[in-house]
Amino acid sequence: MTSSVQPVRFGWKLGCFRGRLWGWVWLSFTGYYLAPLVTGWLLKLVFDELEESGSITKLLVAIGVAESVSWVLFALSVWLVIRWWVAANTLMRTNMLRAQTISGGAKAATLPASPSEAITRFHEDTRDAVLWTDSWLDGAGILAYGVGALIVMSTISAGAALVVLVPLTIVTLITRLLTPRLYAARAADRRAASTVNSSLGEMFAGMLAFRLAGREEAAVSRLEQHTFRRRRTAVRDTVLRQAIEGISSSTSDVTIGLTLLVLVPSMRNGTLSAGDVALFVAYSVRLGLVPRYVARIITSREQAIVSYERMGEMVAPDRIDDLLEHCPVTIEKRDIMLVREPDPDRHTLERLELIGVTSLHPSTGGGVSDIDLSIRGGSFIVVTGEVGAGKSTLLRAIAGIDRLNAGSISWNGVMVEDVAAWMVPPNSAYLPQVPRLFSESLAANISLGRDELPLDDIIALTTLDHDLAQMPDGAATRVGARGMRLSGGQAQRVAAARSLLTTPELLLIDDVSSALDVATELELWKRLREQGRSTIIAVSHRQLAVDLADEVITMRDGRIT
């Protein structure tokens, strides 16, 4: 367990997210678990009346009422706990998603693994974290019942009441001894599951490559290796959990047997009535569940630790508490939807300066080193050079996507403290080599939730107006997953329109030449120059871009030559 994971504190904070709702869940579940105390006592009175040949009609009616109340409490508990479950899951998922999507700031995070693997953290790990807090509800209710039952039983036979504690003690010790192995098994199983999910995501994304190469079996063979490891870890995790579950579940019969065995002498000498025996049997059946729920609390704790560690990697480093920060989520009808934060204030760019900027990739050591640049606002800069010269890294460092190892970036002579937070629209926009589109309409892919912006003007600026004229639904045309219904050039220009929608002060373009024909690219550059509002830094290899540039920067081996 890592020192940053505090399962009890995290579980309590998660429960308190909807504190009033959680409180009602506590009350209803506790009432449901305590109801059998009344039923058992009424059962004792029934048998006592039978010994005296008395009437039991009213007692039977009372038992029926008590059972009906118990089931009403159970139904209420389920209705309440499901609402709390959804809210608690949504809270963690919202915080992880916000950490991954915000630009800059202390709460910004990077994806620790593949997008496919991240889904398991949104689904399975949030579920296990909620299960840990949820286990307290059942555990507290059944323990309250246990204490009440033992108090009542001890007034009749203290020895028989104490015998009930023996199975509970044994199960608790066994469970505690197995918890280190359970933690290790769960952690290994989640790692194996992550590998399988990542492999599946890569296979679906690259299926065309396998088909064209005629190597589908290679993909299947690779997946089989991962699933074989997952099968072993899953079996180990399941066997440990089921072993603990089986041991704790078997204690119900053991508890009843031991209780009756201890009661035999008292039954022989007549000191116990039939009602006393009935009460002991009724209470012992329910008390047999106590070890099961205690074991569940202990195992849920170990699983929650693994899940909190994995979800903690989805938020900013050393800020695992951000995972449970209370924020608006839309669950109940009265909830207010979390609205998109408005774009920051615009700061007109007069001069952009890079002083000693160094950004190196941790895995390879490549990148850019000691970059000094001074760029006048409104100019058109073209960055060129050989493959691997560091052109894309330079743009990503300016955009705040890649971390700066050294140096600084200044905007109008003022050093930018948080580059990623500053370089967002309307101050800056970044257009990558490979556009990222969503399975929405073309207009939705451009606006990304922004309203009342000049969409028609931006479509014309990026030469998309000619293409829309041939689409039956115009800007409402759905582009398909990853923009598969568009050509490469169309997808690139949709991404360009998105970047230009807020007329950013600084526009960073990473090589649109790969997707556009010469005529379209020339028209795009000309329209961007005529727009004249944005300072443009573009990576390009084509002479037409060089001819239009105010300045050309040539790079080699991560440096400006």
C-alpha cells in the first residue's frame, strides 16, 4: 500500500459526498438489520405461549407486521443506496476526466496508460472504491444486530452467547492472514487486465494494418499471450476471494450447532423454555452472517487500496485527494449541470520570446535544447528541417503539451508561469499532424460546445465551404468515429477550423502538408495571411509555405541552425 492511500479517510469522504442521502441509507439499512431482533423476540413469546396453551394470534400478526416493515426498509434501502452509488461513481469519474482534460494548473494530469486501459479505471476501479464504502453499511448494520442479539442472549445464557464469538474470531484471523496475498493478487489481476484492454484497443485501431499484411494470426497470438496471463491472475484473485467467502459463509451452520450444543445441559434440566431455544436459533442464524460481512469489509479494503492507487494515477501527481474533491454532478432532478468554464481573457500578442527552452523526451532523450526565439506579433513563421529535427517538439513545448526541462517562455515580456494553462484559446491554439475528431456532426467537432461564434466565417476561411456544398446535411453531417467519413484533407481542415474558431492570438500548426493537396494548402495559407489577426508558427516542408513566410527557422538535432 502506498503512503498516499488512506482507505478509511477516502471511504468516508466518498460517503459524505451526498451526506444527507448517505445518512438516510445508514438509517434504513441499520433498521433493516435490527428488525430481526424484534422478530426473534416475538418468536420466543409465541413458543412460550404455546407451552402455556395460550393464544398466539396477536403475536403472529405482530411477526407479520415486523417482517413487512423489514422488507419495506430493505426496499427503501436499495432505492436510496442505488442513488448514492451512482453519485459516488460519477464524482470520481468526473474528477478523473477533468484532470485529464484541463489545460495546465496544479490539477492537470496526463494519461498514465492507453485510452483503452483507462476505461477499466473509470469502470472497475470506481466500482471497487464504492464497494469499500458500501461495505460499511452492511457491516455496521449486521454488527449492531450482533451486539443487540448477544446482549439479549446473554440475559438467558451467557455461555451460549459467548460461543457465538468463536467463529467470528476465527474468520477474522484467517481473513487478516490472507489479506496481503489478496492485495497482491488483485494488483496483479488489474495490471494483467490493463494489458489485455490496451492490446485490444491497439488491435481495433490497427486492424487494417494486420489485414493488409495478412498477419491477423499475429494479432490473435499476441492477444492470447496477454489473456493467458490474465486468466492466471484472475483465477488466483477469484480463488482467494471465494476461499474467504466460503470460510465466512460456512460459519452460519457452525454457529447454530455450537449454540445448541452449549444449550443442551440447560434444556435437560429444564432451565430453558422452548421460547428461549427458539430465540437462540433465530438469532444464531442471523449471527452466522456476521463473520461473512466482517470478511467482506476486510477484503473490500484491500481491493479499494489497489483501485485508489490506480485512479490516483489519473489525477495530478501527489494530488490523489483531487479524486474525491466534491464538485457538481448531475444525478438528481434538482442537480445543476456542470457548465463549461468560459475561455480566459484575451491578451493581445505583441511579442513571443523563448529563452533557453529545453524539452526532452524521458524515454529517448531526444527533443529540443537551448532554443532562443523572438517572434513579432502578427508574423507568419515557418519551421522546417529533417525528420526528427525537433520541429513538432518545439511546437508542443510552446503549447505546453510537452514539459519544459529548462528555459522560459515570455508573452509581451512577461514570463508565462504555467505554459499549458496560458496557451489555450483565445490566447493560443494548436493544430496537430493527426486531427482528433469525434463521432458527432461536423459543426459539433468544430465548436466543441462553444456557442454564438462565427462558424460560417471559419468554415469559409478553412476552405470547407466547397466541401459542405456537396454534403446533404451541410455542417450537420456526422463525420463518424475518428472522422472516418471524411477524407484526410477534410478532417485536417475541420481540425483547423476548430483551432481558428476563437481567432487565437497564436496559432501553432504542425505540418498540414501530409493531408492537403498543393492547391488547397496554398489557398489555406493565403486566407490565413489575409485574416491577419493570428501570429502563426507552422511546421512545413513545402516551398509554397516558405515563400509566404515572414521568417523561416531551420532545425537540426533539436537546435536552430
